[in-house]
Amino acid sequence: MGDMALEGTSLELTVNALVGSMLQKGYLNEKTNTVLLSVDSKDETDGNAIKEKLSEKISILFDTESINGSVISQTVSADDQELSDLASQYKMTLGKAKLIRTIVNMNPGSDFADYAELTVTELNAVMNQTAEDPKDESIYIGKEKALEIALNWRKVSADDLVCEPTIELVASRGTICYLIDVRTHSAVYIVYVDAFTGGIPSEGVNEPNFTAEEAWSFVCDQLGSEAEKATLLKQEFNDHTVSNFPMTYLFRFEIDDIEYAALVDALNGTVIRITKI
């Protein structure tokens, strides 16, 4: 923080100053590129609004520095005694303690201490690895239940489907979600369902934080040298009217006559998946 005097300044200005300083002084860079944002609010609606506003601010700062970073946002409560005890025992914030507790719950047999010394960037990588290779899917609600929730939420009947839905586990917003791709004769729906609670993490966001061009550049960053051979065939933006939070960009592209699809989170710029079609 140096000699910054932040007392009395607005929340947005404070976050802007702190993250800007972290970028300037190298605490955030291409390798250490994940910010954990935790909001404690007695009012869920207010807490979600603050979370989204600040997530957007941090994402813009990453973009300004041309860093393909991630923002993990979550809500916490100081009234959670177990969480408070863990944070005190391991000398960390409630937010980091909650993130580690989520990871421990996803990895039966692991211990909180196994992750206590990891950075947030490393914890984010563990989250993504767990989503790709879950140790025990019995801790989740299951694909069948998740699909039922998604169809009910979109008010779609199983008879309306034109093909089998695609369902996969992904790390999103500090937890694990089922990413469900549902196709009917009239629309394509991409729905996120919390793999633990079955909740729909919809937060009423109306605008993306990144343009399609920026989102495609994130995909190219993931592709590395292969990006030079990629030919973009089609792009779609799934907004809040046809998909659940977070908003997504879907790209179809070709490399050496093989077609691929890439899905990018339009709010935090995360490349959720790249798959061969």
C-alpha cells in the first residue's frame, strides 16, 4: 500500500488503487494472475451487486495491463464459525479459507493444511484440475439432477430437445458448476448449475466486460503458436436472455482442417473450454 491514504475514499476507488498498485509492483502478472474477491454482506442482493461491480473493475485493470487474468468472486460470512476458526488458525482471510474449504470438500481424503500455503493463482489451478478430473462425483448433485434443474429454469421440456444435452463439470466463480448445453428447435441455452447446491448463479448482469475481439484474443493466448493457423468460422454471444450467468462467447474455428469450439466467460475473460468438434 505504500503511503496511500485510502480511509474515507469510495470502495471502487480503493479497489482500483490497490489492484493498480499490485499490478505496478509486480504482485500481479502473467504468472500470478488471479484475484480472489470476497464480499460479506447481510443483504444478498447488495452483496451480489457489489461483487459484480468490483469484479468488472478488476477485470478492466487486468485488460489495461494486457494480462489474461481471472477474478474469483464469492460471498463470505463472519458468522460462519468454522470458517472464522480456519482463517484464524492458518492466518489467512475468510475468503481464502472458504476457497480452500470448497477444494477440500471436492477432494475427499485431502486436508485443509494441504492447500494452506498455496497462492490464490495455484488454488484456482487446483479448482480447474478438480473440475476436469473429479476425485469423487458422488459429492455433487449429479448430471441427471442438474439437467432437470436447468430444463425447469429455462422452462424447456425434454421433448423440446433436438439432441442430447452436453453436460460437464467446470470451475466457475470459486466453485464447481455443471455447464449444460441445451438445444431446442428455436434456441441454444447454456446454463450453469452449482454442482453442490443445485442453485442457478444468476445475478442479473446485463452487459459483458469484454468485446468479442478481446475474448477471441484470450482463446488465441491459450492456443499459443497454433493460433497462427486458426481460421475463425463463427462467433456467438450468449447474453442473459438465452444463457445463464456468466455471459459467454462461443467461437468455432479451424486448425489444419479440424474444427474446434471455444467458450469464453464474457465477464472475467476466462477460457472455459476448447473442444474438438
